[in-house]
Amino acid sequence: MEIQTFQGAGYECNSFLIKDRAWLLVDVGTGSNTDSLAKAISKEGGLDKVKQVLMTHTHYDHAGGAARMKELTHADILVHPLEGRRISSGDMTVARACFSNESIKKFDWSPVGEGETIDTGSAEFEVMHLPGHSEGSIGLWEKHGKSLIVGDTVFADGGIGRYDLPTGDIGELRRSIERISELGVENLYPGHGRVVLGRGSEHISMSLELVRSGIL
């Protein structure tokens, strides 16, 4: 199993391609670069290998390209139901949180939530519900390799996701960071910024110190 990073620039999020017997793509960006991302994945072996596409949350910078990626891959789009149901009903409260002048296209999705596992072949990823940045934020924990794909809950060097957007909550964010701080993370894959390979728990501890400091 390999986790390949497609680094986001500007407002674009990082996307992660888990290459195994069944490929899993995590987050797809605003949609501006969806075709470019798909082309890059094709060069890695073909879009037909992507069986599932998971959204860590449905802010526009992570899920704006979901409908287009589904067209290109025919993969199942996995979303926490708290946010998926909003998309289906046309409620873009979360999707427009950072981009008030932008909107995402509706897309068919399948629910995924706390405690479920995604089997990619040689690895299993546990789904963790990590609210705080948004109500349906989720992470993926691969225990064997101690790797955590964490969305916008925390970032490298002690950063934390915004909690002042619709459905965000500082108390829930703190509890989510406390939870992941107990995992012993080695490799940290955040939604923006650099990936941390080795000693990821130290970066999470810095994030926890910040959120507990009371200076936010």
C-alpha cells in the first residue's frame, strides 16, 4: 500500500491517492483542477483503479470537484451523512463556508461514519468522526503504518483548522484533537500544507497545546 500526495496550491486542498489492490482517492479540490488531477492519476495506472473517493468534509476547497470526479471514475463518493444529506437537499451551508460566491454541483454519495473500515486490499483504514472544523469532518486511521489522513482538523507545525465557519465548533475541535493525540501518529496527512512523515504525533501535540491555550 502506498499513499501518494497531490499537493494543493492556493485554496486547493491536498489530495491523497491510496494505491493498493483497490485504489482510494481522498479529497478532490475545488474542481478547477479536477481534470488535471484525473490526468495525473491516469499516469499512475488508470482512473479505473479508483473504486472509492472519500471527502474528509464538504467545504468547497475539498469537494467542489466531486461531481466531475465521479463522472471520470464512476467511483462511489463517500461522505459523512451529516454533510451528505445537506448536499442532497441543496443546502450548501457547509459547502459554501469559505467560498460564498461559489457553489458545488450535487453528486450521488454513500454514507460513511465513525468506526467503519475501508479495506483497500493490504490495508484497512478506520473512519474517525472528527467534528470541529465542520460537523461531518472525518479522518482515516491506518493503524499498522500509524498513518492518519486528517482533513482540516490539524496541520503540520501545530496548525489547526478554522472553527468559525458554519457548523464549526471550537469545543468539538479540541476534543477531536485530543482524540487523535492519543493514537501515536507517525505519518500525518493534513488537508493543506506539508505532509509529515515520521513523528506526526509531535505536530498534533503542538496543535493541542494551541487549542488548549485559550489565546484563540
